[in-house]
Amino acid sequence: MMKADVMGAKFHSLTLSEAVNAGVSLIGTGCHRVVTPNSEIVYEALKNPELMELINTSSLVLPDGIGVVYASKILGCPVKQKVAGIDFAQGLMEALAGTDKTFYFLGSKPGVADGAKEKLLEKYPGLNIVGTADGYFKDDAAAAEKIRQTGADVVFVCLGAPKQEFWIKNHGEATGASLLIGLGGCLDVFSGNVNRAPDIMIKLGLEWLYRLYKEPKRIGRMCRLPLFLFKAVGTRLRGK
Ligand code: UDP
């Protein structure tokens, strides 16, 4: 699979459907971590080698966010398209509904994962969801063991980034699942508690603006987006 190096973070360059196919084909072939870093996370990884290593040792690294897509263009190694974690997750559910492959939802506030389950069963009849748990547990090993007992193949891990990525690294194997995906606030969206931006804003690459409008406290995190692009320009100019 083609990779695009965005300041040290190596992204797979895939369309959404290629990414979904790649995810499906990993099931049953060991324990795989899927990460979908946005520019905030890559920016953080520049200062945190452990996080960078975690990104680059994942089985699938998908560019969630227009910042990463722009940076890849600036750096002269464009990714094929933005592949948002939420779109990847929906593609997987569509592909696997009606098969014997099973899902587990871990994360968000109590009740959210169950709400998501209910909504998603309406949307994807035949989807096999074998368990849910909220993301405010104390005992990591017990949370992983609970997943193992369900025999889930795919786990949506929604604890916020980069907590969820480290959780998958440290406890993923113990869950016995094949595909563990860090998906941030996706369960909040699937449950209907939080709305995604209108389609037109997503198409125009303005989803970040909508999120900022809904959650103004994100401003600090989002200031990293222009900084990140400036850094990409600097890297390009230095010819690295
Ligand atoms: N969360 C959780 N456990 C924690 C901290 C956060 O389950 O200890 C959940 C939180 O309820 C929310 C999600 O993680 O559903 C983080 O969502 P956000 O949109 O902030 O994700 P990010 O942008 O950090 O990936």
C-alpha cells in the first residue's frame, strides 16, 4: 500500500472504499490497530516520539482531517483523499452487516454506546453488535477481558485521542479482537447526541469550523492547524 510521509507520520494513501476493503481483509489475521490522526495529533507526535512510533506501527493509518490532506499536498506526497474515522467505521459496518463478523463499542459517557447500538441496528440491519461499555472505567484489564468474553472481531475504541491509541497498544491483544480502531467522538455522533457538520461543510473541508462553532473550547487545539500547515511549508522549503 502506498504511503505518504507527512512530517514523519506515514499515512496510507487510499480512497475510502480501498481503506474499508483493507480493514475487512485484516480481520482474522492477528490483532491490528487502525489510527486516524488529524493534524492536531500529528503536531503532538512531532514532540512525542512514542506517539509517532505508535502511529507508524499501526496496520492502517488514515488521514482524518483536511489539515493532513493539505499538508500532504504541500509536502509533495499527496494522499488520495481524506478518510475520516467516522466514514471508515460506517463503511466497515455496511460491509460487515449480515456477516458473522461482530462489533464491540467501547467509550463515551454511560448510555452513549447503547444509544449508538440502537441507532446503528436500525441503519444497518443484520449488524452484529455483541457488547458495549462506557469509557470511564478504572480497570483496563477488566475492560479488555470483558471484550474478550464476547469474542468481538472489531472494536470501536472511543476514549479521545491519543488516550484511545495508547489503550489499543497496551490492551488490544488482551481483547482477542482482530481490528481495534480509535474513533474519538464517533459514538456520540452515532447515538445522535452530537450532530456531524452539514454535508456541504464536510465537502468544502470546513468540518473543523463547525466543530469549533459547537465546541468553542476547541480553539486552543485548533490553533495548531495553521501552525501545522506553516510547519509543512517550512519543511518543504528546506527540501526535506
Ligand atoms: N472519553 C471517554 N473516556 C475518557 C475520556 C473521553 O470515553 O476517559 C470519550 C468522551 O466521552 C468522548 C470521546 O471520548 O465521547 C472523545 O471525543 P472527542 O470528540 O473529544 O475525540 P477526539 O477529538 O479527542 O478524538
